[in-house]
Amino acid sequence: MSGASTTQAISRSFGELDWPARIAGLVGALSLIAAFAAFIVEPGAVVFPALVFVAVALYGWFAHQAETARSLTFLATASTLVILGVITVYLFVKAVPILRQMGASLLTSAVWDVHGGRYGLVTMMWGTLVTTIIATLVSAPLGVAGAVFISEIAPKSVREAVKPAIELLAGIPSIVYGYIGFVVINSYMMDLFRLPTNGSLFIVGLVIGVMALPTVVSVSEDALNAVPNAMKDGSVALGSTDWQTTKSVSVPAAISGISAAVILGVGRALGETMAATVILANVTQLPEPLYDVFGNTITLTSAIASQYGVAAGRPTQLSALFAAGVVLFVVVLALSVVSQTIERRMQQTLGGDQ
């Protein structure tokens, strides 16, 4: 049901209610608006309109359950959109001062001089790009291979044991991954390659790639399971082996879901904060040479996490960190649009549409 039809259904149901229920609905709506206004103007006063809203919702649940449930679910959906919009506007508004001061050089300069008041995001963007590429090279092939094994190859008993174990990896806090990467992998890399400093982009990418594996495996496996059995049975009936069916039927049919899984993994790599912050030092310089994956620099997320505390007293630096958040937001939004485009094109291809 679309948002317009949902609104019309709620309005029609509201018109069919008795007057006490209409008054309660009006009071509930006003109390919710008052709670939102109080949150902005006087946060301590939020509790009073919030209690009124809860009381009205409880009354409606017992007196008119169906209408109340419809209204509350619509409210939850609308609140999600409103909150997203507020966060987006706030993020861009906070980034405006540094954009006015630095202009285009904010995205073209690698200088991050806190004392001189000069800020450029190139170093952070480069670190984020390198770690994301490494993480994708780790999570994409391993994740898709794991999904194919679980969905198409593994016996049922193995599948029931392996899939929950992989999904359990997603529940491990990122700080634990970062700590293991810094203490174990970093020490090993230091001894093996005689690295001059602790931490490197390669270690961050490797750790984040492992963190993204559960997402890629789970979503890809769901996409493979969604392929109709009739397609697989038809391939086998024509004389194809199980592997030929998997390679030529199951994977191509599920490619939109697999692509979405990889993009979700890339999004996880882009937005990962604690692992990168723990492993990397706060080095705001590009590695030399630029392609040195064993260099120690900084990412967008680790810059925000490591500097937001000291930036509280420096409005310009704080605005620069918000600008870093804007860059992340725009990139993730672009990835989402790309994933939707891939899914639509694959649906047209598989459906025979041109």
C-alpha cells in the first residue's frame, strides 16, 4: 500500500469513529507535534506531551485496535522519513561554514592544518578508497563463494551449522575486530615486513573485509535460495550437472541480489569506524608513495571518531568533520542508487524486457 493510499485509509477510518475516538486522535496528534517541538526548544519538557501520546495510544489500542494499529504503523514509517530528512539537513547545514571558507579546495587539498585553519579531505578520501577496495577484494569473492557453497553445494546438516556461525560473526563488536587486527595481525605484519609504524591501510582493509563477510554471505545466499526450483530442475533435466546449473542458472538469476550483497558489503567497509580508528594512527598525510598499502594514514570515519572530541572547541574543524560526513553520505547514497539500477536492469533482462 502506497503512502497516499495509507493516508486515505486512515482518514476514512477516522471519519467512521465516534467523537471520543476522534478527540483522542486529535489530542494524540497534537501531543506528538508538541513533543517534537519540545525536543528542539526545551528537551526537558518532552516527557509531558510524550506521556499524553502514550495514554492516547493505549486508549486507542483497547477501544479501536485496528485503526490505532494502522495509524501507529503509518506514524512509524513517516517518522523514519522525517528523521532521515532532519539528519540529512543537519549534516549539510553544519558543513556549510567550511565549504564557504575552503571552497573547492576542501575536496582537492591534502592539507589538514588544525592550527592554520586549513582543511582538505583528500587524505581521508584516499585512505577510505584504499581500505574499501581491499575490503571488497576480500569480502566479495569469499562471500559469494561461501553463499554458493551454503546454498548449492553443502549438505543440509552442514548448511544448518555453517550459516548461523557465519551470521554470528556479524554480532561481534567492531572494536573486537579492530583490537585483534592491531594486536595480532599488525604484530605479524610488523615482524614479516619490518614496517616502520604500527597500523596500515592493508590491515584495516583486511579486517573490514572479514567484518563485511557475514553481510555478503547472508544476502547472497538468500538471493540464491530465491531462484525458482523450476529453473534449476529444468537445467538438470536437460542434462546439465549440478555445477553447470549453479554456474549457468542459479548465479546469473540471482546476480541482482548478489550485486546488492556486494554493495552492502562495500557500504559496511565505507562506514566502519572503530576498527579503522583502533588500527590506524591519526596521520593526516598521504602515504609515500601513494600506492603504498602498508602506509599509515587516516580514513573519513577514523578522522571523525578521533578528532570530534578536540574539535568541539574549534568550530571550523568541527565543520570540516561534518563535511567528511557529507562525503560519506553522498557516496553511500550513490552506491544505493547504483544497486537499485543494477537490480532493475537485471529484472528486465531476466524478464525478457529490453
